[in-house]
Amino acid sequence: MGLHDFRRAAATFLAIEAPDQVGLIPGILQHSSLEVGEKHYNLAQSVEASRRVGAHFSKLRARLKSIKKKD
């Protein structure tokens, strides 16, 4: 993993774990543009949404399996 890959991972992690601190992302990436921070914030929101959908489907699958076993 290169240094820039590490910085991008840190920026995405920050956006996921502390979305109120996304203003720090340009400093982490050593960019002056806030657009880069916004990109990582949007990516983090997509990751969180996919996790919620996955959790929902896991619960649904478990519920359906328990219904099927009762029949």
C-alpha cells in the first residue's frame, strides 16, 4: 500500500466514522480542494448505506429460515 493509498483510506475512514469532521480530509490528502473531501464523504455514505441494506437482508433471511423451519 502506497502512501497516497493510505491517505485515501484514512480519508474514507474519517468520513465513515466522523462525518462531521470531513473538513479535515483535504489536509489528510494534502489537497486544497474541498471537492476531494466531498467525494470521500459520498463514498462513505454509500458504504454505510450498503451495510444497512446488507444487515436488513441478513435479518430477513434469518426470519424466513425460522418461518420455513416451523412449517
